[in-house]
Amino acid sequence: MARKTARAHEEMAHPWSSDTRRESPRRARAELEFDEPMVLGALFGQFDSNLVLIENRLGVYIAARGNRIQIEGSEDSVARARDVLKGMHQRLLSGQEIDPGAVEALIAMSNEPTLEGIISGGNEAPPIMIRTRRKTIVPRSATQIEYMRALAKSDVIFALGPAGTGKTYVAVAQAVSQLMSGSVQRLILSRPAVEAGERLGFLPGDMKEKVDPYLRPLYDALYDCMPPEQVERRLASGEIEVAPIAFMRGRTLADAFVILDEAQNTTPAQMKMFLTRFGQNSRMVICGDPRQVDIPGGDAMSGLADAVKRLEGVDGIATIRFGAGDVVRHPIVGRIVEAYEGKEG
């Protein structure tokens, strides 16, 4: 059955005078009418918070009356606001939730000409999304669109960029999705046990208790994509394995989805060892921020930078680069990243 969509009616506001037309951007007005009143509360947000967010970010005025929304502002901003609202509407109809982060992501992607097709799917392609037991993950930045496509078709993917861009989270979601569908038999998550600029000394406990603090972000992503009892059961059975990179030596990782996080903290020798573990019917994702190297000694070359330099362009290997504009945490995180990159660059 065809999915219902919002009906859009756009009108160009008449300029007040020829002088105003020369000095100001063209003014426009668009009207959206939604046929599904049950989703309007979630679409507008509590106390119209979603509409206010769009107004503040895009510099438009939005008036809601019943199931109709009128948008006024500059021609470009009105078009972007319309696409954001239609994208939110499509997500709600497909059973997804809308939170401020999702609205921010749609606003960030509203410059993309294919935004509506990405959300709802076009005539030739399905919508871009990853389904897991607990949630459906959709792209929250233009680069995440490219990343999700690479995760679906490439054997080895290097995901480079700052924290908060979804490199590890999206990879874990794809891994969980493939494990649930049976296309892989194991999910292996790894990272180097390197402290981020501090010395923690000897940690108490057995080996698992010693390495778990370093692997906590991977566990967090797992629990977000799978019910806790399933995570625990699959960890106990070995279907999901979380281990430091040193434990990969001498193994062949077949029928597995393998993720290496914080890869910038590997040495070239470690990275070569890890990449050559690749087995039949497997996929590897190597995530890291080349600008956040914490390898002891300071002068050691990062295995991530070395591997990208050697392997970029090799058939079957994709390299996805995220930037500050792709940060999908609070907007201030993106501004912090930009500030630091500007000082270092």
C-alpha cells in the first residue's frame, strides 16, 4: 500500500517594492497539510518545541492551525523547513520516533537534494536505514548516508573523523542487524587498550574486568541495539565477542562482522595483523580519529593513518571521512570540534 505523504502548497509572497526585492532575499510562503492527525502531537513536539527548533535554526516563521502548517521566510529557508517537516512526517509514519536530535539531523541534511528519497525511498531504491531489535537507525548526516551505503556493500570500511559523528554506533547497528538476519554468525568488537592521555595504573580483577573499561563504548552501543538479555546470552555463547586487539593475533575471522574502534591508537604492525585476520564471508569496519592519537611515546606512527595511506582506493575497501559538520550529538559539540580543528589546522 502506498504510504501517505504530506501535501505541500507553495506560494511566493509578493515583494513590497522593487527596492526591497533588490536588497532582501526573495520571500516565500509554503503550506503543508497532513492527513494523519494521530501523528501531529509527535510532529509538533511538546509545546510545539519541534516547530520552534526549526524556526530558530532556519530563520523561518511557522504557524500551525489544526492539520495545516504555514511556513514563511526566505525562499531557500522555506524550502528547507518544508523538507524537514515532510521528513519528520515520513519517519513518524514508518514507526520511528522524533526527538530533538532527529530534528537537528534533518535540518543538517536539508541541504541535500535527495533528503525525501533518503527518508521514504524512491521509485528505484528503498529508504536508507538499519533495523535492529530495539530501534531503527536512519542517517543523521550526509556523510552517514554514504557510510551506511558503504557498510552494505564494501568488505573493509575505514571510518575516519571526530567523536560524535556516529562512526562506531552505526557500525555496531549494522553488525547487530546482520547478526539478527543470519548473514554473519559472529560479531567481534575490538579496540586497543590504550589510555587517553592518562595513566590508570594496574586495574584489579580478572582479564575481563581489566579490559572492560576500555571497551565500555562498544557495550553501550550493543545494549542500545539489542535487549540486554540477548546481549548477555550471545556474549556467553561467543556469538558476540568484545576483546582488545591483542587477542586477535593468530586468528582467522570468518563469517563475522568485525569492528575495530579507536583504531588511531594501533601501531602499523598491529593494524597489519588485524587486517590480515579477514576471513570468508566477513566484513571489517575500522573506526578512528586520526587527530586523537594516544599511543605511548608520542612520536609513534598511527596504524590507522598508515593503513589508509596504503589501502585507500583498493577494490573492496571504502574510506569514509566525517567532519565537524557531521557531529550528531548536541550542536555545541560540533562547534567545539570546529574550534579545536581550527586551532590545530
